Amino acid sequence: MSEQPLLIFDGRCGFCKIWIEYWKQLTIGVEYAPSQEVAPLYPQIPQEKFAESVQLVMPEGEVLSGARAVFTTLTFAPGLAWLLWIYDHTPGFAACSEASYRMIAAHRSFFYHVTRLTFGKPVRRLAYARTEWLFLRLLAVIYGIAFGSLGVQITGLVGEHGILPAGRYLDAVKSSFGASGYWITPTIFWLMHSDAMLRAACLAGVAISAVLFFGYAERASLACLYILYLSLGNVGQDFLGFQWDSLLLETGFLAVFLGNSRTVVYLFRWLLFRLMFLSGAVKLTSHDPVWRDLTALSFHYLTQPIPTPVAWYMYQFPLDFQRLSTGFVFLVELVVPFLFFAPRLWRLVGAGAALSLQVLIFLTGNYTFFNLLTMSLCLFLLDDHVLARLPLKARAAHTRPALAAAAAALILVVSGSELWMMFLASAPEPNALVRALEPFQIVNTYGLFATMTTTRPEIIVQGSNDGETWVDYPFRYKPNDLSSPLHWVAPYQPRLDWQMWFAALSSYQATPWFSNFMLRLLEGSPDVLRLLARNPFPGSPPKYVRAELFDYSFTDLATRRTTGELWKRAPRGFYFPIVSLRGAQAGILLEDQKTGFHAVVGDAIPHHARSAAGDGVAEVHHLAGVQLPIGVDGPESAVAVVQQMAGDFPARGIVEAKR
């Protein structure tokens, strides 16, 4: 009698041999033998039983068979003892398991081929130590890119003399919410929010990313990177409210729990599933006609924020090709995500499809680090065997099962609540847990381009010293004149250029940061001017600024060959009226009149982006196609202008965004 459990199987059954070899990889302290070799040693087991099912002989002589034998064998595999507990304690589970076992045993040849088509041959024990190591290296690079690209823009965006100063935003949060503002807007910049502190945070993020890349203090580095990026995101207001910012925070938070834990691997797959599936689902639930008639991509290459050179060529393809491409997008976003939880070979197919879509998006559009981050998440659809030929290290860190289970419970409860509100709730209202965790962005909802823009309005900002001769302010990457080239920008994100795209989709009254931007141009703020391609008024700021609106579209191949121009445009009127600042201290308006305002830009802003606040500015009534010169001497003059031209302008306090 063996001192260890002995599992006896049919050695002539190919299906049995595949799974026995797999169980050998999983279990500790179990012996395996074919019935053809050991059956004579166990005369108490009838010969026909060996052909019907596996037989598990326990050291004390007890013989188990069928599904019970399988689940008992797997109790010797670390982490799988719970299967036998369910078998013993869940009503009906044992009967269903035994019936399923008998059905499979009676059709072993069929299920042998199913196994080969789903799990492969041999069925391998999945390991992720090398996968985790590679993922963390990529995540370190992405964090470094995010912090580095933000560091060269941060003072122009939210610095003391930037478009939406972080200090005044935090003051407005504190005055509106009191002590609860610290929870609503968690950030280290409550301690200090000077320009030097903002730059130091970005520099620290780059440095810690390097520490993570080289494999030192990984958990501590991941925690610090998450805190730093969350802090910058919560004072970045409109400029750091993009879905990839939220995705990086959720990914970074989840990465803290990595450590040879299959639970955490499945959480990453769940994150990737939500990202992909929701991106497809919102396209249908928005009832946007161009998504539903499969013509969306015939507009997308033109109307996306910053097209690449490839986008111009993709735009020239015929409508049938664009419809086929749109259908492919729906296939990958709505069907393929379910393969992320399928058996190994099908999951690899899902990974290939998801990676293909991301590569195509990367080639045709500048979406910062989004594509790189999404492709990195696809690593968790692979395993160490797929990556075996690469010179990767095996990560030795381990996460306690209780900690992984707690993280899984939290993420599944919150994400489940959000999905319920999106698809099933008649009156969506976040529960207390969802509201409490929203500021930390550890679980988010996603969905890029729920509605497809079909035209491309562009804002051209101009300055003048005499009100007659106007000079354009050129931006670095968004279209300017008709010969403006298309750029490869990603993974860098020019955040002002991106927000100019959103601003053009609405009025400047609905985009309050734009008025701040115009006033900073009148002041000649060096930090803001560095965000542009060049300063057309290097000596001193202009006396007047305005903004015109044009409809841009791509030229065709013949026009490009003839003129070299990529763009053509038609005027739509004035986006922002002529404004001037008079008086030696033009900045007094920004100092004295503080108004909080809510971000209302498009679908790249996640639902939990609460508010965007900055210096209050005078808003005036806008009449399309009419220039209305306005002089502003100070806050009193600004208020008088507002009352005269727009009626009684209500002050808008900072409020949490409604879903």
C-alpha cells in the first residue's frame, strides 16, 4: 500500500493522459499510474471501473472515483482545496459534477480534440513570474513618460501664472467643502503648491520610475508613483482628466498587489475587459447614427484630436473599407473581450486581436501613452511559456492570498456597482462606497468616442496691437495654417493642444479655462507661451486677442500633389470676441475675481472628473460672426461689462459632477 495517494487512470486514453500530466504539475504528494500497469495490485477494484473513471486510492485504503476523486486529488494542489469544499457543502453541486464527469468520460475522444483546440497539447501550468517582471518594466516606462511629458508643461497649465492655477483651485475647494475637501481632492499639494513643488513632483515621478524599472523597492515605488500621479491629476483639473490618466492610476494601484497571485492576474484581465468592452458598448448605447451604420471611421481619421501622417491616407480609402474597419472595431471591442477569460489558446487569440487594434490606433492617431498602456495590460492574457524565448527575469515577489482577496472584493464590488448604474439602473445614482472611492480613481468606467464627431472645427487664436492687423498664435501640434504638417507625437501628450480640440466642439462660455488662456496671452505669461510653437509677440504682449473658428478637412490626393497642402478650411465666425486689458496691473482681474467652474468637455473626460477651477474671468455674450471689442480695466469694469452684455451672471460654485 502506497504511503501517498495514488491516482489510477486509463493509460490508453489520450484525454486522460493530457489532464494527468497537467495535474502532475499542480499537485504535491500524489502518485499517478496507468491502470494497465497497476490494476493487478488492487483486486478490490473491478476491472470495468478502471475504464469508467479514474480511481484514487488513499493511503488508508479508501478508494474514490469520478468527480470526487478529481476534487480530492486537487486538494494536494496549492490553492485548490476549495473545490472539494464546494463539492461537499453546496447542494446539487456533487450531483451535477458526477453527471458531467460521466458525460465527458463517455465522449473522451470528442473532449480530447476540444482540449487540444482550447488548452493546447500539453496543457501547461500557467505561471506569470516573468510576465509580471516585463509588465512592471513597461509600467515604469509609461509612468516615466507620463511624468516627464507633464513636467515640461505643468507650470503653463496649472502653475501660479498658468491657465488654471492649482493654488487657487485648492483654495476654492477648501472654501466650498471645508475639511471634506481633503478627501474630495486627495493631493500632496495641500501642503505646498508652488511652481517648484509641481516641477519637483514630476521630476520625482521620473526618478522613481527609473527605480522601478531597475527593480528596486518595487512595491514602495509603485505606491509612490500612484500617490504622485493622483496628486497631480487632482490639481490638473481639465488638463489631467483624460481616460488614460484614470487608466494609469487604476493600473498603478492594482500593480501594487502583483506578486505571483492568480487573483491579481484575473483582476488585470477584468480591467482590460472593462476597458475594451465598455468602449464598444458606449458606442451602441449612445445611439450615434454613424456608429450604427458603420460609417464612423470615415470621419474618425479626420476629426480625431491629433491625426498622424498615416491618418491622412486612411481617410482617403473608400466607404466600404471604412465600414469594414468599423465592423472590425466592434468585433474587437464587443466580442473579443470575452475571450480574455477563455481557455489558454482562445485567450491568446483574444490577445492578438486586442493588440492588433491598439497597433492600428497607434499608427493613425496620437493617443499619448494610452496604446502602450493597453498593450501592456494585454500581457496578462499571455503567460511565461509564451514569453519563454525572451531574456526575462522571474519575479520572486509574493502577495498574501488574503490581501489579494481583499483587493479583489473591493474592485469587483465597486466595478460591479458602476456597471449596474451604466446598463441596468433606471435612475443611476452611485452608492456610498463608489462615491467615497471616486476621488482615488482605483476603479473607473471607460468608453472612448461614444459619439463620433463628423466635422473638425478648429480655433485659431490671434493677437493684435492695433485691432487691424492680426497675427496667429501657432500651436505645436494641432492644425494651424493649411500647410500644417501631421505629427508623430505619442506617447507625449500636448495637453493644451488636446483641450483646444475639445474647446472647439462647444462655446468658450462652456469652456471657462479658455478665457483664462486668452487673458494669460494678454499678460504675456512665459509659462503659458512655452506651450505654444512660438510667441508671435516676443517684445511685449499684444493689446488685443481674439479667436476665430474654422471648419477643417483633409485635402484629396490631387490637391496635395498640386499644392502640398494637407488641409482645407472654411470660416465659421468668431469663437472668442476681441478682448484687451488696460492699465498697468492687468492681472488684478485674475487676482480678485475667483469663480469655480465645472469641466464640460467631451467623452475623454471620465465621469468622476469633479470640477475644473481657476481664476475667475469676465465672461461676455458671444454673437457668432460678430466682433465685439471689450476693454477690461479691472474686476469692477469686468462685472459691469458682464451685466451689460450677458445679464446677471450667476456665480458657479465648485460642485461634484453629475453622472
